[in-house]
Amino acid sequence: MSTCQPTHPSARGPLHRRHRVLRYFFAAAIAATGVAHAQPEPASPAASTASPETTPPNVAAPAAIPLAEMAPQAESAFARLRDLQAELSSDRITEEVAKQLPALTREIDARLRESRKILAQRPSLEILESLERDWRRLRNHLANWTRDLTSRVTRLERDMAELDELEKVWDQTLDEAKDSKAPAEVLRRIEAVIAAIRQAREVVERHRTRALTMQNRVAVQDARLADVLASIAEARDDVLNRLFVKDSAPIWSTDVRSRAARDLPEESRNSFFTQWSALRSYVERQALQFFIHAGIFVALVSGFYHARRLLLPEGSLGGTALVFERPLAAALLLSFLLSRWIYPQAPRLLSAILGAFTLIPSVIILRRLIGRDLYPMLYALVVFYFVDQVRTVAAAIQVLPRVLFLTEMLGAMLFLLWLIVSIRRSPRSAAQAEPLRKTAQAAAYVALAFCAVAFTANAVGYVTLANLLGNALLSSAYLALILYALVEVLDGLVMIALGLRPLALLSIVRQHGPLLRHRIRKGMQWLAVFLWVLFVLERLLLRERLFGAIREILTAELSVGSLHVSLGDVLAFGITVWAAFLVSRFVRFLLEEDVYPRVRLTRGLPYAISTTLHYVILLVGFFAAVAALGLDMTKVTILAGAFSVGVGFGLQNIFNNFVSGLILLFERPVNIGDVVQIEDASGVVERIGIRASIIRTMNGSEVIVPNGKLISERLINWTLSNRQHGIELPVAIALGTDPSRVITLLERIAAEHPLVTADPPPKALVVKLGPDSLTFELRAWTDRSEEWMQIRSELAIAVSAALTAEKIAMR
């Protein structure tokens, strides 16, 4: 090949040749793109090898590769074919679908037979919802396959179009090479490239055919799933329509008894084998998930054992943390609770088995979390739950689910009667526990009424209504117990978290840990009650209707002129303002408890920051509340302009006090706790508000002083720069007494007082010389500026007693 000379006049060097190579590849890519967009189906092999004379006039004929560039172009073509072969060998989605689709088809067949039998028995809403949920998961799985297969087919068609264009280019190159009398070795090289391209195209065509076949088979199964989902939706609508209609014969009728005796064994056997077939196909298709479940269980066991060693070395965390004493049971329970995500599209038999196995660790853990007085309720709910699982598995059998339901309701009535009698006979509890006792008794009466109505309705033939009431009662009881245990577990975890770093390092946790835990527990309890109420309303088919009625009430508008306000807007306004107050309160509490003690701030600055944040949060909350109210902000702007005009006239005094309050907060000439004197008011500053400040006087009264007065008038602040307050006590002594002796006595008495500071030390001075007396002045300092008068009085008493003891006469 090195003896070949370039035949193209523009081939003048290696750099130019590289540019020409890129240009040829770009031309091929553009041609491939044009073909892909212009033709809905890939070109046939005959069309791919068509001569330039048969090329449509609107499609440019492919350019032949110059012989000088043939060798690198051939290597590039072989490299691209190798990449394409690697891409084809990495096709996992087609192989996965081909491997799993037969098992999935068998599973769908079994499930379809079972679902048709269930739909023929007028099942309850819970059974229909479970069926719809399972079928939707299966359909979502098929939708994922369809999406991946569609992407794969699109990619293969793009590869086929690219191979067609390459084949055309190399066919044209072969024709020109023959015309130019190229060496035989070159011709063989070109023919080898063309053969490799055609072989690759055949492989791509086989992969495309296989992907299209799998796509069509998946579409067939998806259509079957769409039909069964439509049947379930129709059955659900039928259930809602016949809620208060007698839809079955009485349980004691001859027809029901004869049909049960005749068909029950055969239907039970067929239903079990059908569900077993579905389960076996599912296990064959999802075998990896069982190993994942085992791995999760092992990891949870290891984690709980590790947590028990770290958190409970001496069992000091109390009762709510006793769940860590049963690591195996806790790991089993959590792993089974995760089974909904571990086993997607699980058949009903597998779900029932997992639910039954969940009972064992649930009882072990709940016994550690609930009181002994709740043990009978726990055992009763466990029995009812087990019967529910059996009833779910037997949903396709004609009479058995109905008999099991009657048995459940009868057992529930007997248990509730026993519970009511036990509550009545139990001794009166403490005053704070009496409301709980009365609530439990009232709930037992309501549940008894539900059970009696459901039992009677099912017996006489109102099966749909009975299933609605009975299933709602049992489901709500299960959820109540689960939420109770969940709150207890979370409360224990919160207690553990508050005792560990980094939360344990927070001052707010150290000082208010019990309060925080109490508030968090209350919040979880209210959330649990809210979720339980929503669940009960949903089970009784009342949630949507109730929410619709509430929505209509809240959206009903009251029009006053151009203003349109609804009750929902007013509630949103109030809730937003209330939330702003709560946020402000929490932020200030957090700053005061955990931020200010850790940083060095000048006196009064923390109060200024907290007050400013309070006003900012309230202002933002107010504007958010106005927006929630639905007011036009342009009108708010007009109101703000009118307010500004009002400030200029009638509200200037209020505005002056407001600005003065801001000056007090930021300039801080007066701080909270300062001892001040303004006119005849003297006392301690208790609060600096947005309009006025409060000064508590020494006699206990509170003087409200406008902020403007504190800024514009003369004010004495005894504690602005420091907390020391000077005390002056005049003492008149008769002439003839040694002055130095009196000075020493006065200074000693002042120094002995516990509230008088040693720096600066007390000082006694002669301030006046009279004809018959000497007047001394005792000067002392104290850090307790708010008690300086009390200290001055105590000093006067002490001086008087000391002078009397020293027989020094006073004037």
C-alpha cells in the first residue's frame, strides 16, 4: 500500500489528509442522519447496495474514499465494527427479557385465573385495592422493559443506517478502485471491509429482530394487564354502587350451604394450586431478591448487636430502649417490613406468608413496649391479623371468606364485651388517668357497635357493607397498635440521640433535654393521631367527600366591592402569622440558649439582635400572610403610600417613637438591666419595645416611657459603661474627736460590707469644717446598682452602731 500514489489533486500532505478523512466521515454521518429521518423503515439490503444511478435525485451519492486514504479508513471501519460488536455483546435487556418473560407469563396466567375468581366473588374494597396495586406494579415492570427495548431497537436501527451508509461508501470505493486499476491486494482489502460490514449488518439485523420480538411479547402481556386493571376498576365502581344493596343470599340459606358443601373442597384446592404456581414462577423470576433479604437481615442483626453494646452497656437507657435487647426480633421485624420493597410484584400467597411471619417478632417487641394491661388486646389483634391473612389467601373461594369474616366479627364482639366488663370492674385510677379510661371505654362501645352491624349485615346478605365496616375496624386497630409501638420506638431513639454527640454538646439539650423530648413526643403523638384519622376516613370512603366539603367551605368567597376573600384565605393569613410568631420564638430561644453563651458580645447586643430578628421575621411573615390572603400587592403599595402620608400628619409622634426604638436597639445608649433616671422616674430598664420602654422603679411600679423621650431628653444611665454604682453617706461628728480615727473607722465599716467592692476601695473624706462639728463623707462602690439604696441604708446603720460603740458623739 505504500507504493500507491495519491490520485486526488488536493492531497498534499499528512495534515491535509487528516482533514479529508474527517470530511468523509462527516459526509457519511450527514447522509446517515438524512436517511434515518427521511425513511420510517431501514433500507433493505438491495437498496443498500444500489448503484449511484438508482439513487434518488434528492439524496447525494456517497463519495468514494481516495486510495491514498483507504488504509487508515479501513482500519477505522474495522475499529468501528469492533466497537459495534462490543455494544451488541453488552446487550443485557433483550437477554433479561427473554430469560424472565416466560416465567413472568406463567405467573401472569396464574394470577389472572385467581383474579377472575376473586372478581366473581364480589370482593371487598381492600381486596380490590390490593389486586390493583399488585397488577400496577407488574405493569410498571413491563413498562420499564418496554422503554428499554424501545431504546434498544432505536439504537439498532441507527446502527443499521450507519452500516448502510458505510457499505455504500465502500461499494463506491470498490467501483472506483476497479476503474483506476488498483492493485489486487487493495481490492481484496476493500472487499474484506465490505464483507465485514455486511456480516455486522446481519448480526445487527438479528439483534433487532429479537428485540422487536421481545417488545411485541411484552406488549401482549401489557395488554392483558390493562384488561384486568380495567376489570378491577369496574368492580370497584360496582362495589361503591351496591354498598347499601343486598348482594348475596343470607348465610343460613339452603343455596349457600349446599354450594359450600359441594364446591368448597375443589375450589380451595384449585385456588391453592393456582397461587402456588404463581409463587413458584415468582421465585424462579426473582430468586436474587431472597438472597438480598437474607443479607439485609444479617446486616440488621449485626447493627443491632453493635448498637446494644454501645448504647446499653449497663441497661441505663430505660424501657423505651429495651427494643435493643431483642436484636434478632428487631432485625426480623424490620426485614419483613421492608419486604414490600425487597419483593416487587409479590404474589398474594407470598405476601400472606410474610405477613404471618411478621407476627412472631412483632409480638416479642410489642410485649417489651406496651403495658401488661394491653397484652390481651395485642394477642387478640394478632389472632385477627392471622385470620385476615387466611381470608386474603382464600379470597377466590365462594363461601369461605364470608365464614371467616363472620367468625372474626363474632370473636371481636366477645372480646370487646370482655374488655368493657374489665374496664368497669377495674378500680378507679388517678384523676389524670381517668379521661384515658373513659376514652377506652367509649372506643370499645363504638367498636362493638361496628362489629355488631358488620356481623348482622354479612349474615343477612349485605356483604359489601359488612366488609367495609369490619375491615375498616380491624385495619384501624392494626394501625393504632403499629403507630403506638412506632411512637414508643422513636421516643427511645430520640432519647438516645439527645444523649449522644453532637446533640449532647448543645446547651439547649443539656438544659432543656426533658422538655425537648416531651415536645417531640407530643408532636409524634399528634402526627400519629392525624394519620390514623386519615386512614379511618379513607377506609370508610369518607375522606374524599369530607375533604371536598371542607374545600368548598374554604373556597367560598365573600365579595366586598373589588375585594374577594374566602374563609381559606383568612385561615391561611392567620396560620401564616401564627407560624411567624412560632419561628421567631424558636429562633430567639435557640440564640439565647446556644449561640450567645458561646460568643463574646457587648452588653445589650444580644437583645438588639434578637429583637431585630423578631421584627424581621414578623414582617416577612406578615407579607407572606398578605400574599396568602390573596390581596393585590399593588393595593398594598397604595396603602403603604397612604400610611406614609398619615405618618407625615397624624402619626408623626408614633413614627418618632418607632425610629427612636430602632436607635436604642442599634446605638444602645440604654440596655436591658440598666439603672436609669429620667425626670422623676428612676429604676431598672425591663424592656425596650417598638414604641415605648418599661422602667421598673424601686417601689415595684412600672413606668412606660416613650422611646422618643429616652433619645431626646436628658437621661442618667448609672450603668452604661460599667455596673458599679457610687454610694455617698455624710456623717457629722462633734469637735474634739480625732479625724483620722473617724476616717479609719468609716473605711473599715464600708470594707466589711459584702456588697461593697474592693476596687475602688471605700474612701472617707472631711468635706466640711463647722464651728462645732466636722462633716465626713463616706464614699463606696457596689456592683449591685439596683440595690444601692439598700446598701446605703445598711452602711448608715453600721456606722451609727460603730460610732456609738467607740463613744464618738454625732451632730
